[in-house]
Amino acid sequence: MSAFAAQWLDLREPADRRARNADLLATVARHFSDHTQITVTDLGCGTGAMMRALGPHLPARQSWRQVDQDTGLLNAVGQRCRDLPPAIAWQPHQADLREDLEAIMALPADLVTISALLDLTSIAWLERLADAAATHQRPVYATLTYNGRIACEPADPFDAQVACAFDAHQRRDKGFGHASGPLASAQAIEQLAARRFIVRQADADWVLDDSERALQAELVQGWYQAACEEDVLDRQKLDGWLARRLEAVRAGRTRLTVGHCDIWAYPPAPRSRSSSRS
């Protein structure tokens, strides 16, 4: 499972890097522009893609806490981050984000980062995340949360039914309770805003053309497998859809757009004593 997960993360990393909203990333960078060093906690770090993507935009001296339950993925961080500048230090932190979230959020950090994870979590977990961020005054930068928007070119009459089945599958329990799926970004924003965080959001869509046929094929097969597991569609029609989609991918005729949302949230600056008395 670790090997497969690492292969999938490697396959999607170029698309992830391209999709991250550049304007929002620049806003995050400006927030820390007066820092000489920064400590980051990366929740569900995978192979360390967030550190590789965000690191060049942060103060030169960095200390990253790479948090994941999967030891195989934590080992992969070391393999894939050998070329980072010496000023970017990191340490693996094996933990279960279901059970250990509050303890991890209590650890010193100037920034908490999350990538491609929120849509797998439940509303109860998002509430816990927002509570912990507010308690410890942790800014949160969460990228690449799936938001339910899928567009396939050329269109197929069965696309909408497959997308509907996929979204239903996304709301299954992914280990954190009943998943928020495509509603996760909206729910996360609501929870953070309710705790008086200043929240910014921006689109961060995957746009995959024929130069990324391997990722397109993996994505289409993932949609198919999810629809099969939902078992609500006519299997013969579903099989026909898969055959048509894969043939279009092989022929280089496919363009896939998958909607994601990036979120930047930070607590308000504490009021000074003089302003609080006025």
C-alpha cells in the first residue's frame, strides 16, 4: 500500500504543483516575509510534496515537522527531498491524525499545512482542526481540496452519472468518519471563519491535457472503481464508458478538469491593551 500510495503521489505531483493557486501562495509567503526562520507542521505529508513546493517561498531557514501515519511514506520523504537546501531541515513524525490531531496541533509551529486531505475527513474532524488552530493560534494553509467540479473533453453522455457516483463514494468513511467529500472546503472555511480566522480561498484546478496521459488514465480508472463500489449504475453502461474514456486517453484526445480549492486562514492579530480600553 505504501509503494502504491507513493507512486500515485509521484504521478500527481506535477499537476498538484501547477494547480496550487499562485496568488494565494504569494499571499502566504508575504505573511511570513518578516520572519528570519519558520517552523511548519505538515499534516498528512505524504512524500513531502508540500515542503518541496512551498519551501522556496518561505524564509530561508525552515524546520518542517512531517506528519504521517505511514512509515513507507515518511521514508519516501527522505528519498525525494535530498536536494533541498541545507537551511531547510525536517523531521519525520509518525502519528494517527484521527487520534493525535490535538497533540500535534499543540506542538510549536508558525504554520500548519495540509494538502489533498480535507475532502477525506469528516465535519467532526474539521471542527477539531479549527478548534485546535484557534486554541494555539496556528495559521493554516490547506491546498488541493477536491470540490466536486469535474469536466471531461470530449464529453460523454455517461460522464454526469459517473461523477455523481464518484462524489457519493467520496463521502464514505475514509478513516475519519463520514467524509465531507466535495463539501470539505466550504465546511473548513465555515469552521475557521466561525472562530474569527481571516480566510481566503482560491480555485486550484487540475487541468490535464494529453501530455499527462498516465495521470488521466489513473484518474479515469479511479472514477470507474469508485462507481463500481457504489453499485448504483448499470455495469454494462459503466464498462462501456470506461472503454470509451481510456480509448480517448490513449489517442491523446482527452482534457480533464478536476476542481480543487486552496485555503489560507490565519487568526486575527491580538488587540493591544490601549485599543481594548478604547
